[in-house]
Amino acid sequence: MRRMRSLRFLDGQRLLAAGVDPENGITELLFDLGAALRLWADRSEPVDVWTLYKPNGRVLLIRSDGLYSHERGTAAERWRVRA
């Protein structure tokens, strides 16, 4: 229920910026009408924090251990550390 209320608050807002902490995968999203959203997951085991499906067919996955994958949607994930 809380998640749905939060998402309704973002309805119609445009994403301006996103930042990811490479140590833990905590992500902050900033929106044009002033909203900010922080996303994270329990770090006891690696889990996906968020997924972005891009128009070009690539998928960006951010994991709770700070690793990411940015591959075509039809390819297997390749987990990388941000340099």
C-alpha cells in the first residue's frame, strides 16, 4: 500500500537524474517537480534493487551488492563493478 501511494505521487513527474552508490547499490532518483526517491535492498544476499528497460532493447539492472548489468534484453546478465 505504501509503495502504491509513493508511485502515485510520482505520476506525471519527469526523471531528471539518477545516482547509484557503487558500494551498496543504493539509488537516488530526482524528479522535475521536486520529488526524490531512494531505492535499496537488504545486503545479506545480492538481489536486484531496480531494473530499467530501455527503448533500444537494453536492460540496466542494479544489484544490492553494487554490481550492475547492462545488456540486451535477450542476453544473459553480465555483472560488473563500476570503475
